[in-house]
Amino acid sequence: MSCCCLLVVGVLVGVAYVFHNVVVKGKQCTSRAKLHGKTVIVTGNNTGIGKSTAIDLAQRGARVILACRSKQRGQAALEEVKRESGSNQVVFMQCDLGSLKSVRSFAETFLKTEPRLDILINNAGIYMEGRTEDGLGMMFGVNHIGPFLLTNLLLERLKECGPSRVVNVCSSAHNVGHIDFDCLNKHKALGLGTSFREMCQIYSDSKLCNALFTHELAKRLQGTKVTCYSLHPGAIKTELTRNTKPVVQMIMKPMMFFLFKNPVQGAQSTLHCALQEGLEPLSGRYFSNCTVRQVYAKAKDDATSKKLWEISERLCGLA
Ligand SMILES: NC(=O)c1ccc[n+]([C@@H]2O[C@H](COP(=O)([O-])OP(=O)(O)OC[C@H]3O[C@@H](n4cnc5c(N)ncnc54)[C@H](OP(=O)(O)O)[C@@H]3O)[C@@H](O)[C@H]2O)c1
């Protein structure tokens, strides 16, 4: 009997070990690229996936620009990234992606003070209701319009420094997203509801914007030395659900503990897209678990991505 129990426990431990180390942990970025002399911007890096990404890139010798919205959290992140990476080539510059003025001011300061840009990582993201200071739906504004404007303002510098890359942190949630152009035109938002289901839908819609933006950007960058990629980081233990109702957080906590990757594991697909040699022919594609993936037709639809680009240009004052 005791032998049987031991066997069952042994099998359970073995299954848990394999599940955690193979299924949950996922693949690692295998690139050994060093980045001395290169400059990288990572948005939203005071916590979560962005912080782990910034530490790794600084360890590889890059000059890392921490683009965070909060001065206080940004300064704390600056100290931590410097300490963890052992690099002093780390700089904090304030950038609130929910404010077109702040994005423009960040880009102006960056272009004035930094001669290079080799990799732009649009990592920051939010799950939250409300409006940005420009009257855009919060998730549409922060998850899509802010990074759209930032990328466009920095594109010339990326072209000058090519080969260079833009990496957009998307999500598998984009699979259930859709773009309601009537709602965008009328309300400058992807949707109007505030229920849990509606919020999940709007978040997914904003992540579909990330995939479509990457698809259209790759087409517009053809003939340059700039390439771009979008990715799903996996399900990661971070602060992304911090604005959900307490009951949702209570349900998420145990799930996160057993099933979610930690932020270092969550940064691997971002690092793969930023660093892996030979990805250039895959510009515009979507990755997950450090592997290029097929997407549904809606995430690479030429007409939708062009229409989204044009409305985004209007909404952020580029057109
Ligand atoms: N965690 C997951 O399971 C998961 C899955 C799929 C995709 N993703 C994507 O991964 C990315 C990183 O998220 P995470 O999981 O690391 O979440 P997180 O821990 O909440 O980190 C998000 C980062 O974005 C920043 N941010 C939020 N609003 C901003 C704004 N207006 N301007 C500038 N920065 C802003 C946050 O800064 P503050 O601290 O100041 O708010 C924070 O640094 C997001 O794009 C998210 O959609 C995450």
C-alpha cells in the first residue's frame, strides 16, 4: 500500500515538474547577441515583462532607455535595472502613452539627446476602463495609439540606424478581437461597455490593433533596413490585472501561481524578436514561445490594417 502511495506521489511530482518546466516555462531566447554601442527603448518597464526585458538588454551592453509614465516608479526601476544588470548605460525618460503631448515630448527629447535607435520595444499595456487625456478610449489610446505615434515619430532615426527593429508586445487575446470602425469614428474608442466581458473584448480589440499595426508597418517598411514583429508573451504573473475587480483578482491569483510564467520567462519571446539573427524575412509576422505563428485572416487583412493606420494617423494628429 505504502509503495503504491509513493508511486502515485512520485508520478504526480513528475507530471507537475514536466508541466512546469516544459508547458509553463516555454522556450528561451537563444540569441547570444551583444549590444554594445546599440540603443534600445523599452516602454512600460518599471514592472512586469518590460522590466525583465530591460535588464536582459542592459546585461548585453545596450544603452537602454526606460520610457515609463511615472517619474517615481521610473526612477526606482532605473536603480533596479542598473543594479541587476551591472550596467550604467540605463536612462529614464518620462513617457505617458495615454497622452499624445507626452509621447511627442518624449520623442523630441530622445531625438535631441540620443544619436542612435536600434530597437524599439512597444511593451507597455493596460487593462483599464476610462478615457485618456485626449478623449480616446483608455485601452485603445494606451495600447495602440500611443505606441503608433511613438513609432512613427522615431521611424526616421530607426531607418538611419538600420538594420533596426520594432517589437510590439501583442497577445493571443487578439484572436477574439475585432475592430468596430463605426465606434472608432463616433467615440474614438474600440467599445463603450464597462462589464468584465466588455472590458475583455476591448482589451482583445486593442491587441488586434497591435497585430494589424505590425502587419501594415512591415509593408510600409519594405525597402528599408527596419523590420517589425508582434508577439504573445504567454500568460505571465504580472500586474496587468491590477485594475480588475477584487473577485477577479482572487480567482486569478491561484491560477497565476500554478499556470503562469514569471516575468523573466515572459520576456523571452520579446527578446527573440528583438535579437534573434535572421528574422528579417519574417517582418510583420506574429510570434509566440519564440516561434513564428500563423494568425487568422483578420490579423493580417490588408484593407483593415490600412484603414486602421489611416484613422490612427488622424486621431494622433499625424495626418
Ligand atoms: N501578463 C500577461 O499574461 C500578458 C499576456 C499577453 C500580453 N501581455 C502584454 O504584455 C505587455 C506588458 O504587460 P505586463 O503583463 O508586464 O503588465 P504590467 O506588469 O501591468 O506592466 C505594464 C507596464 O505598462 C506600463 N503602462 C501602463 N500604462 C502606461 C502608460 N499610459 N504609459 C506608459 N506606460 C504605461 C505600466 O506602468 P505603470 O506601472 O506606471 O502603470 C507598466 O510598466 C502588455 O502590452 C500586455 O498587454 C501580457
